[in-house]
Amino acid sequence: MADGQFRVEVERIISQLPEGLVTTYGDVAAMAGSAHASRIVGGIAHYGNPNLPWHRLVNRFGGLAAGFPGGREVQEQLLLHDGITCTNQIIDKFEELRWRPSFL
């Protein structure tokens, strides 16, 4: 898949991420067709469409993003607005809140 197509697919997936749920960089990479491209997903998140819910994107352990604009504290506040709580910058009930649809 060409880089531009991958970006479009990542943004399409993130646009469908429901409020109150989170997903991981790796989950999005796999859904977009390139399971080993989690770092690329992170780059897309950092520079992607600012109107998408990038704050719902976390690491594979449910940890908040070190490079989130404004820092992990800002990401945590945005998640709290969605009804998602964290302890020590890790999503509470991560596996229950992890969005991994089988197809999109």
C-alpha cells in the first residue's frame, strides 16, 4: 500500500473510533493492512488531521502517548472528557475499553 493510501486508511479508521473506547497504534496499523507499521501510525497521528480523536490512541499496554501534543496530561484530560479514566497514565480497564473491530 502506498504511503498516501496508508495515511488515508489510518485516518478513516481513527474517524470511526467510538467515544469511550481506545485503540493502539498496532491495532490501527493491522486494521489498515500493515501490522508492523505502528510507528508510522504514530507519525500520522502526530501530523494528521487535527479534527480526529487522536487522543484515543494509546500504546499496546494502554499507556498514554509520550509525544501527544501538550503532553500526557492533556491526553488524559481529553480521555476523561470521553469518560475514560487513567491511573499513572495507563488506561483503567484497558482491555474492556480496547476497540478492535474484526473488520471496517
